Amino acid sequence: MPASANPAARASETSLAFTGPARPDPELLGVEAQRFLADLVARFAPRVDSLLTARQRHQAAFDRGELPDFRADTAHIRAADWQVGSIPEDLMDRRVEITGPVERKMIINALNSGARAFMADFEDSLAPTWENIIEGQRNLRDAVRREIEYTSPEGKHYRLGDKTAVLIVRPRGWHLPEKHVQFAGRAIPATLFDFGLYLLLNAGELLKRGTGPYFYLPKLESYEEALLWHDVIVHAEAVLKLKPGSVKVTVLIETLPAAFEMEEILFALREHIVGLNCGRWDYIFSFIKKLHAHRKYLLPERNQVGVTTHFLRSYSQLLIQTCHRRGAFAMGGMAAQIPIKGDEQANAVALDKVRADKQREAGDGHDGTWVAHPGLVPVALDIFNQHLHGPNQLTRLREDVAVTADDLLQVPEGTITETGVRNNVNVAIQYLASWLAGNGCVPINHLMEDAATAEIARAQLWQWTHHAGVLLDDGRELSGELVESIRQDETAKLLTACVDATAATQITRASALLRDLTDAKKFADFLTLDAYQQL
């Protein structure tokens, strides 16, 4: 009898399989959850594959010399008169949001931080071990029901206060697989797992409590990718018998192609979208990645590519204008600084940087901003309180803004120093070592770093060494041999500082991974895809 005629075979073809350390925890991944996820994967995974293939075609076109531009075939969307749908009351004021991984203590502290919203992250600030992913879902389920508590090894107890931030969840991007869960013999799209399981477990409870299932959607590159999210959301709402429009999303504009399709992304998701966000560190990485083949678009070292450079300021102001024209929020970017204990002068300098950044954002018309540490919430709140004369700045249409494709592609002037190269190498190794050890949110040099930092660092190393004749500010050629010498030197320094053999092993693995990414003939799309195989 052929397999398709065998009921048992048919069941196995349409059900999830758990591999490696994964176990289908009945509290979180019971029969209903597995069926719901399998349905999402069966319906939408083929479209995910198709859109990832389209990304490869677009990258090949960029490599041949084409440049991102505003689309002619969607000009009618940009010219039409339309607005996004209704915004729930508890999302009307988002002046300061805090972000962090779905770790139990972090969730409690973030929800208690005084921020208006908390973005609980399954993506760039979380190393996606199976334990981290499944415990993250458990932690969020408990947080939604206000049952989450935590006691530290030192005996300190954490619980939710009376007033907490609005919970928003960021699933992983379209490009990432969940290797521990397979369907029809293949790893499923991680984003469908993260989104689908959180929605199934919590949508009803959230709505009963007067809030809703809210999401941040990362790494989108096109109108078509937003249309796929629209279809996933509409189908999920129907299956779970949710009122249409119950799911609300904010999309991160953190890829170069998406900056040219902001109107289209809003239009595709207009029934569910409430805003766009400036994911500026990933945006810098995407700028390098998309244009890596062209010497003309070589960026200076990382600390010289600040948020006030023309291409980043243009993208930020275009986002504000686009969102407010359509009735959507324009969320600002991340302040990665963390309080510096024991050094008042250094701490004052760090806080001044945060204030300057938030003054610019609030003054430009952003409706809110991000911080990475609870200690920065009052700093950012104070500035936005001064600028906002209501819950948001939707009435500031910024009709004075006129951003062209050339503005979005203007390369900032600057230099490359040996110190800058060493910093890229050192920070990338430290971050990757932590990520491989299961921690994706890492304090380095008084900044709270996530995968975007390591992506920029390793992308610049690749870009600088794969174009002939790139010079340091002292006149030396920035060759692959020089970067390799620096990598070995920085690795030795980090190994000397290791407290045990386990830490040394992670540094060694991270250094080897950075070497492979830097030396590779072909630019790797995402370091997290390569690193995930070692996790």
C-alpha cells in the first residue's frame, strides 16, 4: 500500500517531529498547539521559502550593480489616500519602551521598569537554544497571567508590581529555522513557531484582561513579506476565533530594502499595524550586506557611523513622515548604554549621549523610543515628556521632509583605524562566545549588545578585506593578513582573561567562527545562521 494511502503515514506527514533535546511539553505544546503550528507551517512555509529565494535574487541584482529604489509597480499605493486601522487604547502612548530577552528575571524587571511597553525578544537578544525558546514561552504565559515570580540564587525575590508595561513580543525573522521542530522532514520557520505558540497560549487571556496579542515583526525586506505576515495573522485569527484585527503589530525597518517600501509595508498590514520602528543598528548591517560588492559603498569604522550621519537621519525622518501620514506610530531607536557603576564621570558622559539621542528623536517627531536598561527609562521619559503634548506626536506630519534614494544611499565620510579594527574583532568574539554559551544579550564596554553589534563588526571586517587597497588612517593596507594577526592577538588577550576552561573553549570557538565569516569568499547572510549550527 503506498504511503499516502496509509492513515498512520498521512498523520506523520502532517504532524510535527521534535529532534535533539526538544520535548513537546504538554503544558505548552499539547495536541492542540501542535495541530495549530502544523497547520501554519503547512500553509505558509512554502511561501517563506519562495520569499527567501526572492531575497537571493534581489541580492544578486545588487551584486551586479543595481541599487535599491522606490518601486514603480507600487507607486499607486504611495499615491493613494488611506490610513492604518484602529489603535488599541493601551498602545496609544509608547513614549519609552524597554527591550530584552524572554528570560524570567528580565521580564519581571522590564515590566516593572516604568516604561510604557516592553518588547520581549525571541530574536536578536536571545540565543535560540531549545531551553531558552521553550522557557521563554513559559515565562510569557506566566507573565500574561501575572503569575510570574523569580527567586535569585542569592535569595532575592522578584514579582510584578501593580502597574506594568504593555507586553509586545518579537518572534524570530523569516530567515531563521527552528531546527528542533520539523515538518515533513524539514526544520520549520522559527517565526511561525514563536508567533503561533505565543498567540495560541495567550490571545484569549490578553483580550480578557483588556490588552491584546501585540508583536514586533523583524527583518522584513519587502511588501510581499508584509503581505505574507498579513495572511498568517488573518488565518490565525480565524482559526482561534479572534475578532479580526485583534492582533496588532509594529514592524521594524531594519533592512535597506524595507526603507524604500515603508508605505507598502504599512498598506499590506493596515488592518493590524500600528507603527514602524527604526532598527538602526541592524539597518547599518543591512546597508553593508546589501551593498557589500561595491567599493563605492565602503563604510568607515563602526563608531563613526552615528545616528546623525546623513543616510541614517534621512531614513529616520522618512519613517516619521511616512508613518504619520498614514496614522501610524514612528518609533525611535535603541539607546544601548547601560549605567556605569563606580565611575561618575563615565556614567555622566554615557547619560549625556542618551539625552542627546532622545532629544533628537523627540524633536524630530518620533512617538517613542527604546532603551536597553531600566536605569535609562527615567532619562528617556523625561525628554519625551518635555516634547509630547499628548500621548503621541501623530499630528506632526513632517511635510517638510523630502528624502530621495540618493539620501538613503549616501555614504558617510570617515576613516578606519587599527583601534577600530581591533574593537570590531574583540567585540565580535566576545558577543559570539556569549551567544554560543546560550546568552544573546551581553554587556560589553558599558553597552548592552545583541546580534546586530556582532553583525556590523564582522560585516565590516569582510567588506574592508575583500576590496583591494583599503587603507588604515596611518597608510597601511587593511589586508586579510593584518586582520588575521589582529584576530589572533585579540583572541589571546581574551583567553588570558578567561576564568575557566569552559569560557576559554567558547572564546576559541567564537574566534574560529569569526575567522571563517571574515575569510569566506561569499558574504554570509546572517552570522546567526552559521552559529546556530553550533548551538
